[in-house]
Amino acid sequence: MNQGDCKLRLYVSEECELCDRAVAVLAAARAPDFECVCIEDDTELSARYGVRVPVLHDVSRDRDLGWPFDVGDVLRFLSA
């Protein structure tokens, strides 16, 4: 699977400095389009990701890359 086939979500919380950094890392890695999903209004997502955000989630493979991550980590995650 190449990067273009990957549907990505970045789980975040409001006013989260680490989440802002994660977006910058994804931009530097030239990650394919992703959507930011705020977990605060969703009980299930808050329970799953509450203390772990930001988390990059590959929807097609149901797998996560948790913070901290850098450009190299993102590239490896996308190519695995």
C-alpha cells in the first residue's frame, strides 16, 4: 500500500501544544491528507485516546502512531 491509499486521522484535543507540533511534523513529512478529530466531545474517543493525544490513526489498517513522533517515524508508519 502506498501513502496515497492511506486514510489518516490525527486525534487531538483543543488548545493542545503537542497537537500543534504533531501537525507540523506531518507537514514536514509531507503526509497525505489527514483529518484532525477533536476527541473532547466524543466519550468513546476520549476514553481511548484521552491521555495519549496526539495520535495518528491509519483508518484502513486500524493502527496508531502515538506521540512523540518525528518525520522519520511518520514515514516508517506510512510505508509499513
